[in-house]
Amino acid sequence: MSSPTFFANAPALSFLSMEPLRAVIEYASLQLMNTASLPLGDGHPVVIFPGLASDQNSTAPLKDFCSRLGYTTYDWGLGINTGPKGDVDAWIGSLASHVRDLTSAHEEQISLIGWSLGGICAREVAKKLQGRVRQVITLGTPFRGTAEQNDLTWIHGPAGGHRPEVNKELMVRLSRAPNVPTISIFSRSDGVVDWQACTHDGKQEGTEDIEVDGSHLGLGWNPEVLSIIADRLSRKRNINAG
């Protein structure tokens, strides 16, 4: 089993300090976005996972956007994303079962969209739901790297007095994409996670990395990001039902 690349640093503090303002500007841009030329959806289910310490309020613009395109769109339905507590495998297994139940009324395969930590959730759930998932789209999700690259650890790091320890075996697992088309949308000016940790190693079939100009906190309502999501959701997918 090959090891993921481990990069050195978290994003520059200058990027982090500008995150709130940039996110506000991106939200304002959303209000002026012309969606008339975007491809309409085929109605298949889309499940959206929020980032760390976020809930359905942060993903509401994205959910509304996908619904207006014609998809049957679901919030993950579990409130604030606090990440796994206790055994990671048990938490992911429970989340996968929840998503299966959430979309049980649909015969079509489902698309999963995850923002930041929500992207980790989406990728791992897709690995559990073999044959059920159509594609995975992640926004600013650091699936490759270490805790030192991730300024989100500041949220929970001080509580324990130190940064969380990195389990190398887990990092190798997270860096491996699910066996479905997997799109990672990232920004080099992301002020929360190292953009390099949001890219695949180039050797994984079915993966795609797309660079945009945006903040981390505004990716879910960035017009450029939403246009990409509209395009990828509309594409016909030939998927290994595994």
C-alpha cells in the first residue's frame, strides 16, 4: 500500500484572516449569478454534507441551488457536523446506513457533495455504499496530508492542549478515492486547508481535481463552484456497480 504525500504547512495566516470577508463577497456574487444557461437536472437524489462545526444552514444555498436545477436534494439530516466520536469505522458505517435510509425511496443512484470535512464523510460513505453512489463531489476537502496542514484543528486543538495525533494508516485510507467518479474542487487561496491536500496523486482512475478562485468558507455558494457542480451532476455516468 502506497503512502499519501505529507505536506509541510497550513495555509498562510493572511489567507485565513480574509476568509470571512471573501465568503461574504462570494455570497453576494451568488445573488447576481445567471443560472439560465446551466444544465437542468434529471431528478436523481443529491445528499449534501456540511463542514466541521457547520450544519444545514451553511449548505442551504447549495441545497437550494441543486433543487432549483431539478435534483431531489437532501441535507445530511444530522445537524452540526462534529466529526467522528469514538470508533471512526463505526461512525462511518452508521452514517452510510443513515444515507441509505435517507434515499431509500429512490431507485436511481445518488450523488454525494461534501464541503471540507463533509467531503471526507461523502468519500467514506461512497466506499461503504458500493453500487448505490453515482459520484462524489468535494469542496475544499483535505483528504491527503496531515493535521498540520489544516487550520480547522484550531477549533478543537486548544481544548486538549495540543493538535490531534495523526494516524498514518487512517491518512492512507482517506487519501484513497472511492470507486466512483470523484471530483475535488479546491482553491490555492484557501485560508483553512492546504490546497495540495485537496488534490489526488494522479494515479487514481476516475478522479478529477478542479481549481477555482475562492475562499474556503465561501466555496458552497461560489458561482464558479456552483457552475462546476451543475455540469458534473448533469453528466451521464458509467459506474462500476461493484
